[in-house]
Amino acid sequence: MIFMKRIDWLDIDTGEAFVLLSDGVIDLYCFADHLPSERKDGDAFSGEIFEFEAGFAKSQFDNQKKSHAELIQKTDHAYNLFGVIDNDWNLRVGEFVIDMPDEMFEDYQIGEYVVVDVPRLDMEF
């Protein structure tokens, strides 16, 4: 289960916030632009997560088959995402499923482990 570990409101009236989502192992900081004001820390999250201007996928070194997220140094919300391409051509990182553009994995197959640089993740309910 994915839950909202922490909500950092930018503007509660417009619903803009950065939200730290967690699956209990991996934490991802995502931007929300219509977060309902009644949401609070600890609430379950069952919406969608999208990449924002991701780079191209690269193969993981030595076929390591890692599934984790590394926050890029000197940023608040940019990540190197290590995961597997799922049956819907999205990136699975732990329990997270990140919706990716169709062309992201054109040189790969379902089940391959890749790494993708993402400057920001967005979330929707």
C-alpha cells in the first residue's frame, strides 16, 4: 500500500503541494496541483504518478535488477528511478507504478530493468 507520509502545502486553497509518498521501503516526493485540502499525513494514495520531462531509459549496469529511487544530489525532487518495465509499459519501482510516455521504452522489452532520470514526479487522484 502506498500512503502519504508528509504533505508540504504550497497553496492549500488551490491544492498545490509536494507530497512525500511511501510504500514502506521507497519514498518519492511528488507534485500535486489539485490535492483536496482534507488530505492529511498518513492517508492512503491510490491515484496515478506521472513523470515530468523524463530523460531516456538506460539499461541497469550488469543486469543488477534493482528497484529503488535515488534522489539526485542538490535537488528536492529529481530522481534516478531504478525499476522494471511492467506489462502496461510503465516503470515499476517497488510498489510504485510510474506512467511513462510510449516512446520511453522503445528499445526495451517488458520485464527489463532500466534506470530513468526524472526531474519531477506529478501525482493525480
